[in-house]
Amino acid sequence: MRSLQDALYNWLTIKIVSDERLEDLAAAETEKTFLEMLTEDHGLSNIEIEKDEIMYYVHYDQDGERKKSRFPRELIEVMLDQMNAEPEKFVNYPQE
């Protein structure tokens, strides 16, 4: 993934799902993969999430500087909202 903004968006979206659906192993594995992209490909560390009524803020260190990106909650939570609205479409299957 080339763009840091895209990598942060994808990681944050699946992190929100993974944090809410603790039994969802696929979400946890996907979140781990995106986090590795952030740390290994983009050199991020000390990643922290903050949210308010409107936005998610992702704080991180990169190249010796503390930086911040922001994303609308509506955009980040759309996947989780879909899963909650139609749980029959997002069944967790046991690990083989």
C-alpha cells in the first residue's frame, strides 16, 4: 500500500471492527497485517487512537516527529455498522 493515508484508513477501519468483534479471527489477522504495513512500510511507532463525536484521530511518531491524521467517524465505522445491521452476512466460522 503506497499511501500512508490509505494504510491508516484501512488499519483503523478493521481495528474498530476487531476491537468490537473479539471472536472475529479474520478481523484480528487483517488488523495485524495492516499494523505491520504501518510500522514496517511507513515507519510508524507509538500509534494511538482518539475519537470525539465527529472524528477519529490517529497520533503516531514518524521520522522523529509526532504526527496526526483524522478521519470522519461515519467513514471509519461504516463496515462495523454494516456487520451489526446484517450479522447473518458476517458469520464467524470456527478455525480449522
